[in-house]
Amino acid sequence: MDLLGFIIICVKVLVVFAATMFTVLALIYAERRISAFMQGRIGPNRVGPKGILQPIADGIKFLMKEDIIPASVDKPIFILAPAILLVPAMMTFAVIPFGSNITLFGREIPLQIADVNVGILYILALTSIGVYGIVLAGWSSNNKYSLLGGLRSAAQLISYELAMGLAVISIILLAGSLKLNDIVADQQGYFFSWNVVKQPVAFLIFLVATYAETNRLPFDLSEAEQELVGGYHTEYSSMKFAMFFMAEYANMITAAALTVTLFFGGWDVPLINEASLGMVGVLLSVISFILKMAFFLFLFIWVRWTFPRFRYDQLMKLGWKVMIPIALINIFITAGYLSITALV
């Protein structure tokens, strides 16, 4: 790799990292304001205009708080667990294309940090690593509530990762590739090319599984304040506590971006050829991707403050007895349809 190529990659990494961190702050503010609106409250309105600086104030508060480490914990693992959860959450966005290719300095630059041949597998592998952070946080805390939260989360993520993986297989069959760029290219053209139209069952399964994977209501059984105090992060304080929430919101961002990429054409603007419009087309593609992603992030918040939490037996029943069988049937139907069309 030449020096210019290395600089371009470094710039893309910094831009994506900064955009993710900004979106995390925006989500914290949006969640508090939207939940307040839905409940007839005002929400944060003191720090900055309309309370817009409240997330920054919260961050400063976490930095200034005392970092308490209980005497009974397994200290090395207790300290490491938040990072094990946060780092994979920040790395998963690396393979997601967020715009069409841009031409600069005489070379074509993809708006994507890494164009990996097995992009889907990369994302599924990293999201499965995150559960180790939750399990280790629960176990190392030496607290029965934390341990129960960690065990619940492990069982939940294993159950719904199967359903999510099976839903993704249907999309891989249609695109014939594990590369996210190829999946986006397969959906370009018009609305009916989007996989949400061709695979509505896979979309619904994937959407529900993303809520379970991110531990959001109605699937936040690993925290369940009414039952487990705070679950796996009961004993955490200061920045370690903040890292768990940063990881949750970073996972939400990745889940929304992946949903857009797999089912809603990614950065594609229907009926428009972005490549023929030059920089205007690049800008349109990035705006399209951001708007689609913003809708699903809003959906995360809307669902959280609308639906009650499942019981744990209902959670497992939905995953193993409903979603996985339906996903398997959908794969068989998709594979059969593709086989018939290939023969014809």
C-alpha cells in the first residue's frame, strides 16, 4: 500500500469513528427527548439550547465520578469487560458501505473502510464477541444479580443470533455474495429491487433479532431493573458504566446501518444513477444512507417506550419455536425458487 492509500484509510477511520461518536451523543439526547414527548414530559431543557448539550454534560459527569471497584470482584476481568463489549461494537461499522464511490487524487475511493469478501461473516463474528463482555462483567462482579443478567444475555444472544443468521442467508442466496457492496448493487434501480420487498419475512425476523441482539426493550432481560437491579452492570460506575451504554448505542447504529444495507438498498437512491452525477451523486447517496439509518434508530427508541418487556420464557419461545422455524422455511422457499428459475 502506498502512502496516499494509507492516509486515505486513516482519514476514513477517523471520519467514521467521529461520526459514530457524534451519533451516540445525538441518540442519547434523542432518546431522552422522544421518551419525554411520548410520556407528556419536557425532558432535558437546561444545558444548552433545548437541552442539546445534555449528553456532553452527562459525559463530563461520568468522567468526574469516582470509579468504585468493589473489593469482592475479580479486578482484571472486571476492568476489561466494558472494553470487550465496546471495541467490537466500534469495529463492526468498518465493512458497511455508507455511500457510492468518490474520485479524488486520480483514484476511485469507496466510502467504506474495508471491502471484505466475507463482510457479513465479519459482522456476525464481531457481534458474537460482544456477549463475552456482558458474561464476564456479570461473572467478575461476584454479584448474583449481575451473574443472572450475564447468563440471560448469553442465552438470549445465542438464541437470536441463529434467527438473525438464518434471515441473512436468504439475502446471501439472492445476491450470490457475502460482500456488502454486492448486496447493495443487487438492490439498485427502483423500490421493488430492495430486499425488503423480495424478502419481507427475512426482514421481520432480522428486525426483531436486532432488538434482541442489542438488549433493547422489549428484550432487555439482561438488565431488567425491576428484577435484577441493573443486571450485568449493577456494580459498575463512572466511565466503565458509561462504556456499557456507549456500546449499546454503537450496536444500535451498526444494527440500523446493516438493516439499511441488507434490506433497503443501502446508500442507493431509487430511480437515480448516482455515478452519473459526480459529487452530487455521492452526496445524495450519503444523505440517503443517513436518512434511512435515522429512521431505524428512531424505531429503536419508539419501540423501547411503547412495548412492555417480555417474560423470559416468552423470549425463548419466540426465538426457538417461532423465529428459527420460520427462518428455515423461508430459506427452503428462497432456495427452491432460485433453483426453479435457474432451470427455466
